[in-house]
Amino acid sequence: MSLFSTTQKKEVRRVTGVPNELSARAKYTLIIVASLVALLTVTGICYLMYKLYFRSPELFTIRDMKEDVTITTGKSVTADLISDIFNLHNGMNLFLNEKGETNKFAVLKEPIIKDIKITRILPNKLEITVTEREAIAKVSPEERGFVTDEEGVIFNSSRDTGLLPLIVISDEFEGIKTGQRLRGLEMEAVKLIMAAQRPEFRLRIEQVNCRKKDHLVIRFTDYRDAKFAWKGMLDKKVSQEDSMFYLRKQLKQLADSMESEIGRPRQHWDARLENRIHAMPFVSQ
């Protein structure tokens, strides 16, 4: 062998059945498993604390219904009715009333109930606030006793509604039921009635007829009437804010014209076009 020859050593790697490092996928799986175990452990501890602490019969218990429970309602729903629905009684734990929490959603299905709020004031006080819908108009046919609020929700009211304006609905809504919402011209009639409640509008509305396709017919308490529409009415591209602005503007122009010296004796009016309000002395509806 030459003196100048080079000896090369071969590197020998030993392979065993145990890998030296985990693969990226294995690491990711291990992290997921560890996270789930930690989450389940924390959840179990919290649930155990809830069972032992919050559900303890010695704590958070109504001792005196008159002192510990406050129920605020409107005029149609009574406090006694809410108390019965939620099964409130002396000795009841504030955190054991699953039936009451379930009944909350049942109560909200009643059309006259707009919202219900349950507040626990620890250690042992409970506040329930019921918000009822406020009727702003009757809905024909009157014998059904239907009314609607500013959101267009149909419901029955036990209050005296004789002085409320009447919305005469179109054939589309003849089969209307409580809990449904008005739309289209009927909903525009709701907006009109709300706008007419402003103090600067001196005329009082008795009825709004929605049986026309593109405008409303207003009858006032002094027996005068007007065909009425406004810019943006029934136009979904126009925002609610802009639509209400145009509505109030048109309503004010109509009121100013009707209450002017020339306008007071006129019986029938046309206010369907912006800035073109005029009386129709010889034309009846």
C-alpha cells in the first residue's frame, strides 16, 4: 500500500426501535390531547365548585318573598302571574330554578312581552323586569282586538284602546294572527302614526287605510282626509333615518297647508308628491 494512500472511515449509524425526536405531527397531537385534558379538568373543578357552593341549600336562598324578590311589570302582565310562571317561593335556591329559566323563553313567546330580564343580586335577592309592548294603533278588523306597537308586532291588549288610531289592513293581511309583524304599506302606516305623535303636528289621525298600492289614505279626527306618501316610502335602498326625515317633512307640509287660512275649510287633500300638496274641494275619495 502506498504511503500516500488515504484511509476513509465509514460512519456507522445505529438504528433502534425508539426514535430520538418526535415528529411535528406527533407533537401537535400531544399538545391537543394535553389541552383537552386540562380543559376537562378545569371544567370538572368548576362544576364541582358550582355544585358544592352555588347550589348549597344554606346559601343564595330566598328567605322572604316580599323582601328578597322584586318583580316589575306593565299593566297587562301581573307580578303574581310572573311569580307563578317561575315557581318562586320561600326556600328556593336562586341557582336551582331551571324550570324558571326555561319558562323565560316561554314567556318571551307571548306577543305582548317585548323583553324579560332576570337579575340575581347575591346572596339571596332576585329582580325580574318585564317590558311590555306599547300599543300605538288598532288593527282592523276591530272586533278581533288586535293592536300593534312601533315595531309592527301584532298582539292583544287588555288596556282601553278606543282612542288609538286604526290601521285598515289590505287583503294580504286578512288572516293575520298575534305574534306576526306588519310589513309593506302597513308598516309604513305604523311609521306615519309614530311621526304624527310629535307635538309640532297639530292634527290627530283617526284612521290610516292601506288598501291602495302606492300610498296611504289618512282620515283625521276632524273628518278631513288626505292621500299621503313621501320620498323613500317602500324603498329599501333608503335608510330608515332618511325615510323618517322625509316623512316628517311631508307631514309638516301637509299640516301647515291644512291649517292655513285657505286650507282650513278644504275637506280632501293630496300629499303624495314632495312640495306639491294641494286641496281637492270637489273630489271625494
